[in-house]
Amino acid sequence: MIIPKGTSLTPEQLEEVVRIVEEFGCRIQPIIGATRSVYAIVGDERSETMQARIEGLPYIDRIDTLQSPYKLMDVRSDLANHVIRIGGVEVRKELLVIARPCTVDPKNPSLFIESAHAIKEAGANVLRGGVWKPRTNPYSFQGDDKSLEILLEASRQTGLPVNTEVMDEEQLRLALDAGVPMIQIGTRNALNYSLLRQVGAAIHGRDTVVLLKRGRHMGPIDEFICAAEYIVHFGNPNVMLCPRGTTPGLEGYRNHPDESITPLLKERTWAPVIVDPSHAVGKSTYVEACSLAAIVYGADGLCIEAHIDPSRGIGDDPKQAVTPRTLDRIIRRARQLWALRDSPDSERG
Ligand code: PEP
Ligand code: MN
């Protein structure tokens, strides 16, 4: 829908607009109002070049488009009933809990393996482990290829599928070749379109699931969904969206917790929403409240940092990892809230 700055377009202006849209296979249907007129674009209105050319005209205020820019991720797309299965869970039908220490410590494999067993005991469905770490400080521990073997050993011992973050094509290849079933794209690469395309191409024809974190700079909701579209349009629709807090942070928290965007995401896309409360609040004592809030907002799952002894962990663990005991309580309460949320008594509308 084209909205002019004035009350209507002059015949010359209308002619110019018609000429532009016809180049893109569309036509214009004027809607003449009592005080203002608007102009509907009939046809596929998604061409960004067409939109930019019209919005660039000095007498045009803006264009409001009805068609979504993400045709596969759209809640009305044919993929809306797509079911992602991982860790024995049918995502969106049952709560999915992904948990793990932030970083696999290659010098201390038993800490990771013991944490993995305790995390399974607590009721998590997927085990995460940071093999390669995106660190702000170039002198901080950056991860280690050797940690991949520790992660896989933890998976063999616990029977839990694993997830790890990749930041480039080489790490992606190593993870996929090793049989890692869930790939994480972290907040720093959430808008790295070449990497998103490489991930989409690499997982095509496999069952691999991608956990896509939200870019940390508070981008619009559609930017987040479009990033997922980059992956899905290669053919594998197993993508889950993970709000994890944005910057600038809320004073006292590491980031600005954004579990509240869940209903907005759910209105626009069918993709499961898995909230990461740990990076959102950044402190273990706040993780439970943020997790439970996420469930109330309608999240399909949680991605929580947990460690058997947080003070001995590396990366974010000493600050934000919860103990297996807290994880167990969070999972039990989250399931109770889930049941309450989805009970026939709960009124929607
Ligand atoms: C992580 O999960 O440890 C991590 C680095 O996540 P994010 O990309 O959300 O910062
Ligand atoms: Mn972390």
C-alpha cells in the first residue's frame, strides 16, 4: 500500500508510480477516500528495489506491505505445521530444555562429563557445550578443537544429543563431520549472512537442527526472522529462534532480557522459540525468574547454562551457570507452568 505525503497523487505522480510497479510485474489499484487516497500494489510487492524506488519519490510518505519478506518462516507458510524433533522431544508440543556449561574446558574433561550426567538427571533434553568460543577479548580462551571429542564423549555416555556454536565454515564442517546434531549460531554471527547461507547449504539433506540466537543490538523482530529465512531457504527448515537479551543492558543485568518478544515472534512465524535466560540476565540468581517468565510468555523451550560446580567453570560459568539442583527445580516449575498455560481452562484471545 502506497501512502502519499499529500491527500492524493496528481495524475503525473500516479503515472510515474504505475510505470515503476509495472516494471516489476505489478499494477496499482487506487483507493479513493473522502479525505485521503492510498494506492494498493497488486501483485508480488516484495521487491526491495521496487519499494526503494517508490519510497525515494519526494511525494511518497511510505509503503506498507502486506506480504511478509520471509515467505518460508511466515506463520502462514506451508511450513507452519513443520515439527522439529530432537532429544526425544517434539518441539512446540513439549518443553525442550537445552543445558550445559558455557565452555568445555579441555584441561578438565571430567568436570564437563560430570556436569553432563547431572544435567541429564535434572531433566534436560539436549546437552550444549561450547567448543569454540566467541570472546570479546582476543586474549581470553578461544576454545579448542580437542573439546569436540569431550563433547561427543559426554553425548555417548549420557545419550543426550549435543549442540555447539560454530563461527566459520571450518568449524561448521568439523561439527557436522563429527555428527553434531544441533548447530548454534551465536548472537555475534546472527546477522553474518554469508555464514547463515553456508549453514543452510551445509545442513540441506540432513536432520541437523540450528539454534539461531538473536543479534544483540536490539534489531527489529523481522530482522531476526529474516536471518532464519537465510538458512531455511536452502531446504532444511529445522531452525529455532533464541532470544538471549539485547544491548544496551538493563542496569544490573548483562543484557536487556527479551523473553517478552516471544508472543510477537509467535504471531509472525511458526518457528519454535527457545529462550536463553542465562545470557539475558547474566547472573545465576536471576536465571530462574527469567526462565519461568519465558514459559509464561509462550516459549517452547529454554537454553540454560548449568555446571556441576560453577566456580570451577570457565567462560561465563562462574557468574551465570546454575547448579544441577537449581536446573532441576527450574525444569519442574517450567513444566508446571507449561501445563497451566496449555490447559483447556486457560483463556486465549
Ligand atoms: C554462549 O551460548 O555461550 C554464547 C556465547 O552465546 P551468545 O551468542 O548468546 O552470546
Ligand atoms: Mn556463555
